[in-house]
Amino acid sequence: MYGVLTPRGGGEEIPLLKKKLLVGRRDSCDICINFANVSGKHCELELVNGYWQIRDLGSANGVRVNGERVDAKFLMSGDEVGFGRHYYTIAYTPLTAGPKPEDGVDLSVGLLRKAGLLGDVLQETPRPAPKRPPKPTPAVPPPPPANPDEDEAMKWLTGD
């Protein structure tokens, strides 16, 4: 068991038995909350790097953590989680000795991609070509030393 959800106001605890749980009104959900204000597939609870993360699956009435509506958020033991108008307190011991993941950080995205060093094939934006210094123009060789005979020939040809 990876933790429990305890209903606010009392009731039977819901054990968190798998590392990924679907929460919703449908019987096929791992955690079935059969009330009209809970969507068929309301949200997902997933154990990520030893911490529970909640992710809304586009539910009509949303997911709340400690009173704040969220799309996705890491949960700490003691946080209050709301599905529609039904609230539970989560209790668990993190499976890692590492630090708590930062909220809003998507751990499924690699650091290179996040830093923009690895583009996404489908959504890659073209990058401008790097600016390079202009190529030096080749040096023009100096004219050869003047030949007096050629100068006379040019004068004769041009009529000077």
C-alpha cells in the first residue's frame, strides 16, 4: 500500500494500492466516487519519483488541492484533495529520501528539451542561422611596375 485517502468528515479510508490510479465516477476507475459532480474519468493519481502527483483529466468540476484549483500538482502527506465537491486528506510516506519535487515542474520532460537544446520534431520552431563574420574579400594584387614602352603604346592607341 502506497498511502490512503481519508474522507473529510469521516468515512472509510481508500487505500492507494497501485502507483497509478484513475479516479472518477465510472465503475472501471481504480477509485470510484459515484456522485453526479464527479466526472466519469475525473483525474489521475500517480506516484512520480516517490511523491504522489494529481492530474486533472479535463473534469467538469475540477480538482482542488488545499482549496486551490489545479491542473497538476505534487501532493504532500496531509494535503486536502477535492474531486468535484468531495474532499479527502492524503496520507503517505514518500518513497525517496530526495527533495520534494517542485510544483509546476513536469518531470516527464527531459532537461535538454526544457532548456531548448533538443527540439521537438512536431513542434520545433526554426532557429535563425547563426551570425558569422563576413568573408574577407580577396586582396587585389598591386599593379605591376609601369613599363615606359607600354605607356607609350597606350597613348598612341588612345590618341593622347
